[in-house]
Amino acid sequence: MKGFMRGVLVISMACGLAACAAPNKKTSSTGYVITTTTQYYKNSPAQPMPPDGTFQAGTSVTIVKKLGNYTLVRAADGTQGYVPTADVARAK
């Protein structure tokens, strides 16, 4: 049993180190805007639950990270949520 637990620990540590070495998609880029009124999800993109809220077109946001076709953004008031990447653009 002791050997099994040691093996689990070694594998867990290796997986943790691999995750640390993975490319980080966090960008924390400012100067973006929501281009069209769009719904957002707080916990993850495209949840089976209803959206958590709506960002109005023209809302200034900071990109926190990109995840596939969704982008996690944060508005000036602190509201944070995943929106379709197509609905986010550089502010003009």
C-alpha cells in the first residue's frame, strides 16, 4: 500500500509540473470593448445553466484569458464572465 501511495504522489507531482510548464493563455490585456450586447457566464463558457448576465455593446473590458471560442473578460465594475471571442474587439 505504501508503494502505491508513493506512486500516486509521484504521478501527481509530475502532472502538476507538466501543468506549470503548459503555455499560459492569460493575457490581461486592456483596451477592449464588447461589440454587441452579449450574455456572459461566470464559471465557464457555455454552461447548461442560464447565462449569469449581459454585457451591453460598448462596455469596456479587460481580457483575462482566452479559452477556445470564448474569452474571459472583466469590466471596470469588476463583473467578470466568459463571452464569445467574436463579441470582443480592440477599442478604437
